[in-house]
Amino acid sequence: MGMTPVNYFELFVLGNSEDFQENPGCLRRAFNASVAVSHLADHYLTYNKIYEPSLVSKFNDIADYVNYLSVKTNGAFRDIRSIANAYKHLYTDPN
């Protein structure tokens, strides 16, 4: 069965969130926390499409789920997802 979304949350999201809260000015900790939360959405959707499809049947893909989470968090989840994705692109642009 692999790692459940609850396992992922407990192992990665909580720890990274606690690290960030200890030092909210640390870019590394902020980035790690945002990546963990962003990936939780991917993990939750993929896992439940296999094991609990009724929980995610209204979402066609990750974009639908991200939009849903963003609406439910007044845009905060889209900001978190943007932070998680922004830093991986900083040095990949050849210009």
C-alpha cells in the first residue's frame, strides 16, 4: 500500500512546518515547508484515486484539486504551491 497521506503528513509536513515556525525568516525552512505541503496535495489525490476514489471523484486532475484547495484557503494554497515551484526554476532559465 505504500505511504498513506496521513503518513506523509506526519513525516514531512508537520516536521517541516515546525522547523519553519521556529525560524520563519529562514528561506530554506520556508521552501521545505511549502514543498512538503504542495506535494501532499499531489500525494493525497494520487493515493485516493487508487484506494479511496470516492474522496476525490470530483477532481479530474491535480489542477482541479489545486483550484479547490486554493478556494478553500482564500488563495493561500496557490501561494504555497507557487513558492514550492518558484525556486526550482531560478537557475534553469538560460537567459
